[in-house]
Amino acid sequence: MARILIIVPSESYRVASFVNAAAALNVDVVVACDSVTPAIELSSPDELSPGVLNVSLDDLEASTEQIVKMDNILPLDAIVAIDDKGVELAACATTALGLNGNKLESATRTLHKDILREVLSGTEVPQPIYRILSNNPSLHDITSAVNTVGLPCVVKATSLSGSQGIIRANLPSEVGEAVERVRNIQIAEGRPDDAILIESYVDGPEIAVEGLLKDGKLTVLAIFDKPIPLVGPFFEESMYVTPSVHHSSLLRSAIDTTRRSVEALQLTEGPIHAEIRLEGARAYLIEVASRTIGGRCSGMLQFDNGRSLEEIVIASSLGMGLPASGGVARAANKMGVPVARMGLPASGGVAREGTAGGTISSALRKSLRLMPGYSGVWMISAPKKGIIKVIEGLDEARQVESVTSIEITAFPGSEVAPVPDGNRYIGFIFARNNSRTELIDALHRAASMIYPVIEPTISIK
């Protein structure tokens, strides 16, 4: 039996989906986590109990040594990082064991927005005009940066994720305020020495590209639209929908920008998730991560035979195909419309050559077909900072036609904060429909029914 190591931070709520995916593929799994008791909430009725290896995600050398020692007892065939916090350890461990994986330098580049911009600046990858500031810039430095990038601009924390620490400024007076707020957010997150990024605002719709790398070749799995415009001042993501309805020429441009980006970063293996802005005929790279789509958004994707994104990622990492049926329940397909490939409408006409190449096995490639119809997810955000007392309206929201499931990830007693201060969602609403319009309407209606009651935190001085 093949064995895979999954690296995950203790606060992640994606462990169950990967563990269940491994079980469906008859793959043994070990979870490397920065806690002895990771939050593994298994949704399978089976009593799955993966081995847990307690590691430090910050001490790469010591944790790599732990993984090597474990491999001497339980040989590993692949390593996958679920979250940004694990990609560096995955890179170190795969290198030490001689497994396929990204190099540490490449993985690190995806974790720091300032380093990402610097690497891409010497390439043909379209990206915003930018300037990098120190962690405590002077007014002169801020003014000089604004004169370069122009207004409106976007001020960004360089090492945070999930739209945390990202603020749009339209006026000169707003830039300094945004810089100070981002600086304080970085300090609160234990990143006081991080640089601050200022970049030009790209005015256009935002999409996301989900893909897999094998030997440096990109296979596109899905392209997501974000129907709710992200215009600021904060960039709270609410909805993803696939397939994309943008013109095929724009999607080709987005795929090309993604491919050029991963090549410049020298990423070669595993999942990638790229955020792209479309302005005119150009596709600008906003971010690229060497992991799958965040949160539980992957639940919106179902491939042939109801296969999950996690199953696709695990199978690819092991160089295997997918059996015809697996050990998890499959949703019935009642859509009855032409199947979309790689997240694109059947009529999209996006060229396949150059995007689905590489060494992904032919057996696996046959499974990279999204189930028919449109699927979407709504991320339930915190309306304000505080402690969740209760979440009202869930039963009513679950009855909305087209809604397939609602998963809550921040339960009563959890502390939450909206972006730009926080980055944790309360839960996720999933829906499927033959009609994109009806799908989006269903997500809006379900979201409007859910009301998290938040009790403000009291600071004691």
C-alpha cells in the first residue's frame, strides 16, 4: 500500500478531506502537525485514525530530521502540504527523501508577496507596479512609493494570507493610514519585521486558476469566477463559481500568466492556486500559492465519478490513476448538460495544448473532467470582531434549492474578525445548478439567512 505524509497546521480544518481522500484511494496516510492533537474532524462514518507526527512548522531542520527518521520505519511515497504554513517543510522533506517536490527556495517565494514581486519583475509575467517599504516606513518613503505606483493603490502585508492585511487607498491621506493599519496587523500576527508592499490597483474582474504541476508542466483543473467584484477598501472574498464565463481569449491569457509565473518561481510539483486580475486583454498575476484553493472551497469541485480535488492531488503525487469508484459517497449527477473540462465551459474553446501536458498519468488525466453544471461556494465571513455566541438561520439556509451543503468551521466560542484584521471564515455554503444565474441567486439567498451572533471581546488594561 502506498503511503503519503500530509503536513498541516493544527488550526486547519482540511485534514478530514485529505484523510478521507486517501482512504478512498486505499492509500495509507500519516499527518504531520504542529500539535499533538490536531483538529481532525473526520466526516466519514468509518473510524479512520491516521498516524500523527508532532513537528514544528518553523524549525525546518529538526522537523525534516523527524520525517526522515519516520521514513526509515514507515517509508513514504509522497508528501503533500495542505496549507501555506506547511509548504516549506514539505519542500525540505521531499528533498531529503529524494521524492518529487518543490525546492525550498521556490516554496518560500510563494509565501512572501514582496519576494514574489521581485522574482517576477525580471520576467514577462504581467503584474502590478509595486514598491517595497520597510516595516516602519517614513512619510517620504510612502510618498515616493505612491508617486511610482499611482492612485488608487493597494497596501499589503507581505506574509499573511486570506485577504488579511490588504487595503485599497484612493487618496494620498488614506495611504499613510493604510500603511499604519497593515503594520499593526503584522505586529499582531507576530510578523513585526515584515516589509510592507504598495502596488497599483488593477481595475478589472478577478478569477482564480486551480492547477497541478508535474515535472514543471501545468495541468489546469478549474478556473473560478468571483461574481462579487473585489474593489476594496478591503478584499473580503465571498463567492467562487466554476466554470468561468469569461471569453476564451481571456482565459487563455490567464492560463499563460499562471504558467509563466510558476516557471519563473521554479515550481515543479503539486497543486497551485493563482489569483488573476483581468484588465482589458491582459491577465495580471496577483498571487500564486503552491497549494490547493484555501478553506473548504475545494468542496465545490467534483470530478468524474464524484472524485474530489484532494483525491486528484493525492493520486497525482503518487503517480497513480483513480479507480472507477472509491470508498466515499458519491453525489448523483442529475444535471444532464455537456461536461465542462478543466473548469471551462464546453463552448469556451480554450486550447488544451500547453496546459494539460507534463507527465500526469493518462489514467489520471481521464478523471480530470468536472461534473456537469455550475458549482459555487459562499464563504461566510465574520460581520465584526468578537466571540461567536450562536449561528442562526442554518436550518433555513440548508433548505434553499440548489444548496447542497453548509459546513461550519468556526463554532460558538471561537474568536473571529473580519478582513483586513482577520482571515478566518465562519463557514462555507455549497451549491450546484444547471443555471449559473440560479446558482448565484441561491448562494445569495442562503447567505442572507445566516446570522452569526458575535459577542464583542473585552480588553482588560
